[in-house]
Amino acid sequence: MINGHFETVIPSAFFKMDGVDYTRERLELSDGDFLDIDWLKRESNQCMVITHGLEGGTDRFYVKRTATYFHNQGWDIAAWNCRSCSGEMNRLPRFYHHGDTIDLDEVVSKVLSSGYEKVVLFGYSMGGSMSLKYLGEASCDKRILGATVFSVPCNLRDSAVQLTLKGNRFYERRFLKKLKDKIVIKGKVHPELKVDQLEAMTTFDEFHDCYTAPLHGFKDKEEFFQLATCDRYFDGISVPVLIVNALNDPMLGPKCYPKEFASTNPNFYLETPKLGGHCGFTVSGETFSYMEYRARWFIDRYLL
């Protein structure tokens, strides 16, 4: 896959976006936990809800870049942090996962209650998975116009398999270390989390069986993969969505490119460019990426 790793790693490791002055709001949740939403406001009647990727957050350059671009285009921005991703550990043992639309619904409900007339979802990787699953689960408020999502693991199991391949284990080890570190922190407050199992844990499958599944109400990792994957909810999507998955994305397997479904569903726009990596899509010499430019084109043409 030409330059897939390069396009994935270089932006994540070296790119920065300075001068983004969020206003943070803490959203208290019905289960006693909290989420932090970072706002950019300009008294607009339209708001973009941005959902970050696995172990990301609103402080990541790619979120700041998208937030800045669309704020400059006249949008209010509600970029939210999944539980444990805002710089402060959340209160409960659970944290988040690819199909965690309960928390996304809380954020969208907060945005809608703020009086916006038009709402669009924007998601990267895991955040794209959440956004698509959310739109496919139930009828949405008519003010939610659609979504633009990038580098989405449309089939969660297929994506997980890619991370076990020899050339991709770097990504698995990187994500796994961050998640294990969080369990250690949580274990100091919630001793039932059994942190003694972490040291010998080397794969996502082990982590999902031991922590992700039981903490989020799944029987085991297989049920998690079956119920959390967004592609099982595609039939329920009733608003236009743009999915852009690069063919050289090292984290996506064949089932993450649902071309057959896209060919039969008028609301489902799938684009599979040859290059882009995972959440890379860098445009040489430009401050912003193909993700911002393509999202704007789609929103202007199909959503507004």
C-alpha cells in the first residue's frame, strides 16, 4: 500500500495547529459521569459536532484543524472528548468504544437544546464509526442534516484483524499501551478492574475480552465486535453521509469499503481514493487537508 504508513504517521507525529481557543463546557451525564465539550462559537445557527478517533481528543491537531476550518466558514463547533480523553479521567469504570453512541447522543442533544437550526456530524476513524452507527440506530431530529466521516472501520472485526498483521502491529501496540495506562489509573479508584492482568496482555483481543466487553455491557469480545460495528446499522441511515476511506489505509480491511451497499443506497456516498493513509489526507503546501475540503464540498452540495 503506497505510502500508507507514511501518510498515517507523519501528520500524527509532527503536525500542529496553534491558536485554537476553545471554550470548555462540562456536560454532566445521567449515569453520574461527565463529558467535556470544547466549543468555538460565532453566534451561528448551524453547528458541527466533531468526534475524535481512538485515544484522541479535542487537543489533537486534526480536530483543531477541522474546527478552525469550519469555524472560519461560519460554523459553530462542538468538539467533544470521549470519557477519559479530555485530560481528566472520568469517574466510572467504563470509558468508551467504537459503538458508544449513548454519549454521542448526549452531546447531540445538548447541541440541539442550544437552539441550532442545522447540525452536521464530522468524525475520524472511531468517531466516524460512532457517527454512522448513531445515524443508523433511530430516526434523528430533522435538524441533523447528515455526516462526513473519514478513515472509518466500517467493519470493526475486519479492522481489528488488520492490526494483528506484522506490518501493522505498531498501531496495536501504541493504542494498547495508552488504554492499559488508563486501566492502571482507573484501578486505583476501582480495584475490581483487576490490573494484575495487564502486564501479560499483548493484543487488543485480550483487552476487549477483559475490559472493553464487560465494562460496556457485552458478553465477550465477539459480541462487542458484532453489536458495536457500524456497518450493521447502515440500512437505518436516512440522511446523506460521506465516507472517505483511502485504499492505502493500513488499519482498514476489505469489509471497511462497503461498495456494494453504497451502490444501492442513495444516502450513502463512499469514496475510496488511492492515497490518504489513516486520517492523513495531507495536501502538500496547505494548512488544511483533503478532509476539510472534501467535507465542505459535500456539505454545501448535499446537506445545506
